[in-house]
Amino acid sequence: MPSGFQQIGSEDGEPPQQRVTGTLVLAVFSAVLGSLQFGYNIGVINAPQKVIEQSYNETWLGRQGPEGPGSIPPGTLTTLWALSVAIFSVGGMVSSFLIGVISQWLGRKRAMLVNNGLAVLGGALMGLANAAASYEMLILGRFLIGAYSGTAGRRGPAPCPVSSTIPELGGGSGRPPSALSSSLCPGLTSGLVPMYVGEIAPTHLRGALGTLNQLAIVIGILIAQVLGLESMLGTATLWPLLLGLTVLPALLQLALLPLCPESPRYLYISRNLEGPARKSLKRLTGWADVSGALAELKEEKRKLERERPLSLLQLLGSRTHRQPLAIAVVLQLSQQLSGINAVFYYSTSIFETAGVGQPAYATIGAGVVNTVFTLVSVLLVERAGRRTLHLLGLAGMCGCAILMTVALLLLERVPAMSYVSIVAIFGFVAFFEIGPGPIPWFIVAELFSQGPRPAAMAVASFSNWTCNFIIGMGFQYVAEAMGPYVFLLFAVLLLCFFIFTFLRVPETRGRTFDQISADFRRTPSLLEQEVKPSTELEYLGPDDEND
């Protein structure tokens, strides 16, 4: 342990526990405003679907003139609406590969500041689309908001790995990290927010502060669902305001971020600026002497220089990383092809189909369940195995999808099935937040060491956003073609993902990279049982033991 910590630590030589400073609170709050905005833009497009489609129809009629057709063709309307929903994912897909360059070029804080330009422009386009009689403006605005979100806070959740080893500032013990920052995370907001929070958070609060990213996302979804009610802003005249409100958290973040310090890890390790890094550490920790934390940064920099990052092409061509990369991609497929985004993008219409009298309120109920079980997952993810939770979530979602199919098939004969459909959707959302929501990102981060991890996260992110786009664009067409059997399709996919996870995905909680890699070398069938967390002494090499 560096001597700097001995000097300012407790009597037994342990490093002092960093207190929560006002600067730390301000920095975390300012950052997670981006995640709140990301969640808002996931949920905002759902409730006002009917009134926005009516606006599209009016715009179409205005362009056709008196001699044109009576109304917009149903197929054209379906395509326009699906594009309005799915273009969000295209923006995220494009921006997800820019986070590494942008965060290194501008720094974490300035990258978030610049990123808000996309949010303001996108929100303005959506807010003014109806007045300009242009659904193209709304679609372009959704694309820009998706690009913003791709860099701000990915739906999933997407906890990215902390690579810092500072015990009181985002550090680790040498075991695979469980959250929250990486040099390349999934998307811009989805990368920048957890990256920044993870690098400034003290170790004893890193898990709690890291989960604020996902909690802000689900709260944003819930706020959008409530404001989207017809009694609020989900009306034919106020829906542009509903979509345009996304500029408010962007403006607030623009006002607050300049008051926050830059990540000390970025300043020292990426920019080699010891003076500014020391100043940032003092502001965040409240310590007068930060020599111990700075010594840890120097040690981390030395270790990182020994393991150079792999490029994307190097990763794809590596036989060593082929199996964990395949697992990483399939886990992302299990998250997005589970059907969860179909529920959140189209839950109002799903509840209408199921015969629910007040579908908007049922959608809000799903948002509440989503928020509650996000908190439950926070309690479970460090207590139970990643693999165990993922299997539990997939199995539960599969059962709920089958129950939803049965409810839709029996609805005409048994009206009470509408209540069963509500229970099925609520259960579907709850099991998602227990397993397929958080777990894929945890496992992906823990399958790779620091060198290949950035490229692996980029591949996983691209897979995630691509599937998000496919679901957003294609669900309405599939639902029309399959009718009440549409959730049976998701049930089959979930069953396939369950089998794959059972046979191929190793347990990663509390295990070192060497232990996980040994599993891939030893056997193609990874039926690993949950193991007790390894201690730091178990991970220390011979040189460390002799020190």
C-alpha cells in the first residue's frame, strides 16, 4: 500500500474512508441528469402515440391538397411511426463508437457539456415539428436525441467497468470490476455518465452512486409516462411541449457542470496533468493531502502501460477472445430480443389490445414496477451470482410471455384476462430488471481484462443498439402478422437464451480474470457454480506477496 495512505489513514494503516463532500454530490447529480433525460426520451414517445399519428395524418393531408387521398395510408402511417420510434436507436448506434475518441479528446466533463448541444437541438426540432407541419423534423429530432443518449446513459442498464485502482476513488482489488466506467462504454451519454461517476466515486459508495445512473433512467421513463397522460401533456395541442421538455435537464446540466471538477483519473492517466489532477482530488475528497490517491493513480498508469488496448480488428481476429466475445454478443441479444423495449415503446397499444380500460395508467404501473425492481436488482446483484440472476430473469420473462399469450388468446371469451395481461406485463418488466437488464453489462465487463475491454464493450454496444433498432422498427409489423402469438415469439427466444446461458456463460462474481479465462481453456461447457468472492490476497501475485 502506498505510503501516502499510511500517513493520512487510520491507526492500522488502512486508508481513510472518504466523506461525501458537497462537490461530489454536485458532480454526481449534474452527471446523472443526462441519464434522466435518456430515460425520459425512451418513455415519452409511448403514451401520445395516437395524437402524434393524428398529427402525421393532418400533415399528410395538408401536403396532398384537396385532390389527394382522404387520409394517410395505414401502411405509410405504420412505417412513419415505427421510424419515429426506431430512429432513436440509430442515433445511439452511430454515436456509440465515438465515446472513446470524444471522452479522450475533450475529457469527461467537457464531453458531457458538448453532448448537450445534441439534446437541445433534438428537443427543439421535436418541439417545433407540429408547428412546422413536418414529421421529418420530429424524426430528425429523435435521431439527435438518440445520438445524445448513445453518449449519455444506455438503457439496459449499462454499468461499465471501473479500471481505477484507487481504494477511495473508484478503485478495485484486481478482481473483475462490477461497475462503472470504462474508456469505451455503450454510447455517449450511456458511456460518459457512468464513466464520469465511476471515476470520481469513492470505493465505499461506488456501487450506490453507480446505480444512480440506471435509477435516473427508469425515473425518467416514469416521468415521461406520467406527463404523457391526456390529463397532463398528452393532448393534441400539448404533445409538442411534452417532447420538447427534454431540453430542460440539458440546460440545467449546462449550468451545473462547469462548477464540477474533471475526473482526476482522466487528468493524470490520459493527459498526464499532475497539478490539475491533484486539485480535482482535493475538491472531491475534501482531503488536504491527496498524495496517497495520486500515488495510486501513478501505479495504475504504470500497469495500464503494460497492457495496451486491443483495437477492434485485433479483438475480432483474436482466437483467445473469440468465445468470451461471442458470449458478450449473445448476452446483449438476450437483453434486447427479450421483448422489453417492445413493451416500453408500445405498452399503451399492447394494453389496448389486451382490453385494458385505461392503458395509459397501466403503462405508468409498468414504469413503477420498473423503478421498484431496479432498486431490488441493486440489492441482489452483489449478493447473488450474475449467471444465477440472468437465468432467473430469463426464465421469469419466458413464463410471463407465455402467460401474456394465453391472456390475449382467451380475451374475447374471458374478459377478466385483461387483468392477467397486466400481471404478465408487470412480471415481465420485474424479471427483466432482475436479470437481462443489468446482468449482460456486468458479465461483459468481467469477461475481459483492461486491454481488450474497450473494444469488447464497443462490439457489445453496437449489438445492443442494433437489436434495439430492429425491435423498435419491426415490432408493429410482427405484432400485426402474428396477432396474439407475438409474445410467444419472445418466449421462444427467451428459452433459447436461457439454454445458452446455462450451457455457455460462466459465473463471474468474485472471480479473477485468470480464473475465468481458465474456464474457457479447460472446457467448452461452462457449467460453473457460484463461488465465494475471492479475496485480494488470493489475487496477489508472487511479487506482491514478497513486498
